Amino acid sequence: MNNEKNMEETEDKSFAELFEQSFKKPSRLEPGQKVEAVIVKITDEWIFLDLGDKSEGCLDRKELLDADGNLTVAEGDRVSAFFLSSENNERLFTTRVSGGAAGNQYLEDAFHSRIPVEGVAEKEIKGGYEIKIAGSVRGFCPFSQMGLRRSDNTQEIIGKKLLFKITEYRDNGRSLVLSNRKVLEEERERIREELKKTLQKDMVLKGTVISLRPFGAFVDIGGVEALLPISEVGWSRIDDLSSVLSPGQELEVKVTELDWEKSRISVSLKAALPDPWLQLSARFPEESCHTGIVAHLAPFGAFVTLAPGIDGLIHISQLGQGKRINHPREVLAEGQAIEVRVIKIDMESKRLSLALASSGPQEQEEDDFKQYVEKQPAGKSDSPGAMGAALLKARKGKTEKR
């Protein structure tokens, strides 16, 4: 009985507390205080937030637009925001401190609360940039803290409006050290966590080339960087990546490696393209002749390109036309157009063996036979030399009739 009575009292008390709380005024917020809120409505100018405890707020819609003017959130999403002030019984929030008097007032709060501040790179100075924030306050951003990677063209930053974190606040705001890199790193981490939910290996998606390196290209795939190795750029051999790719170029790539723990994402442009070897037998059947371009000379032979992604090898033994050579460069040059004959296709290993078209199988056989005949003694009708001469003559007649 006592237990049941205690339970009833607890339930009554809980209900009473909930009823009383429904009439309570929203809890007091201090300027600069960070909150987690749910977006309940989006209009043309404002984004309205549900703070819990029947408390609401709003922030400027412009703050959540990307560089192209597209909204980056939707109703129902959760966002982090910082309280600014109350105006006309409305609580105003921001995701960053911008210019004006409010910016000056809350710079110290922004430093302690890690609120991003908006600033413009005024000029390049020793070791970094002078940044103008909150209307008239000036700060310093080192080169190493501007962007995720240091740019060789420092002048391209001048005049740009960017977001910064205040990493050092001294002398009542007269000495500020800023970091644009920390803002970008936090945003990249947020996007990374979102991508974890959707990105999968073997997905084909669009990307944008960020930068080129000797070993490959870094590609932006929806806010995170992926490596496109030079061997995965195309089916053809590529020596100079800048000849086929450039920063800002849009690509369609396939995810080939996805390791979130090691922060390693690799993509392939080649894997998103049709495999030219699938139609090889139909386009380049054995014993067919074609025009190719000498792509590379090696001590053991010459690589010849027949079509994009289709390279074949002429072994050095096929290049001398009966004479011994020490290197293919004695008879060929890179970039030279030559006529070749397909002598063997290995689909499993994707290897194509070629020979010079001028040394066809019948012609090569007669050359070898002729050399044999000339070495034999002549004079007798039944001698190898006489028989060979007769056979050679007969073969020539057949060839002429053809």
C-alpha cells in the first residue's frame, strides 16, 4: 500500500512539475552562448529555430547559403548557433559574428565561445594577412592558417570575405590572431560525418579537381578530398597530368577506396569510363593491320598506341627487319606514325603483341626460306639447293597470282 501511495505521489508530482514548467518563461541566454536547435521553418529571409522548453529563435537565412547561393539545410535539421540578443521579444542567433557594433561588442565572447567571425583580407603583410573584422577591428591571419593548403598566389586572397576563428585575444581586442583554416577544418569534419552515412565504395559521383601533383590529383567530392592516382586518370599512359586535367575541372569518378579511420579516399576516372578492351577483338583482330603512334621506347621494344587506352608492344626482335639492333631508337622515334600488324591478343592480361606491317607472316617466311636456300650447294637437281630454288620459284608464282 505504501509503495502504491508513493508511486501515486511521484506521478502527481511529476505531472504537477510538467504543468508548472509549461508556464515558465524561456531560460535566460547570455550573449555568445552556444545552443543546439532544430530548424522548424524556413522563409525567404529567416530560419526559425526550436530551442526546446517552448523557446524559439531565428537567424538570418543568408548565413546558411553556400558559395552558389544554395541553402545548405532543411526543415528538421539540427544546427549549432550562438545567441546574439533579443529584439521585439524575438531571440536572434548567428552562426558567426559579422560587422557592425554588435561585432565589436561580442568579439571577446566570440573568442571564448569559438564563434566564427567574418572578415575581409585587406593586404598581405609579413608572415600573413591583415584582416578587417567587425567593421573596423583589425586582426592578423598567418599564411599557415589561411585555407586548408597554402596557395602560391597570395594575392588571390586580397579583398575576399571569409570566416575566421579568433585563436588569440589580447589587449582588449587590439591584438587578434585569426585562423581561417580552423573554420574550414570544422566544416570539413561536419561534412565528413554526413558523408559517412551515404558514401560507399564503387559509387559513381561528380567531383572537382582541386590541385595536381606528380602522383595524381586531389578531387573534391562533395566537401571532402579524394586522391585520383595518375594511373587511374585514363586507359592511356599519362606522363604529364596537366595535359589532361586542370584545377576546377569537373569529373565523374568512381570510389575505389574508402577508409574513414585513416582518412583515405581514392577515386578512379578510368573505372567510370567504358573499358576499351571489351571491344578489342572486334576492332583489332589478329593479323589485321593498323596505323599507330610510337608512345614509348624501351630497351626490349616499342609501345605503340592504336587507340586511347589500347597500347601494344613490338618486341625488339621484330624491329630489325632481319638485322640485329641494340635499341628500338635505332629504327623508331617516339611520336612517329607507323603501320603495325596484330600478332597476338591476351585479353586476360590485357596485352597486345604487334609487329611491323611490312614484315607480314608470308613475307617473313619467304625471307627465312630464301636465306636457307642460298646457303645450300647448287648444281644437282636433287640437291637441297636445287630443290629449294624450285620451291622458291613456285612460291613466288603463287604470290604473283594472288
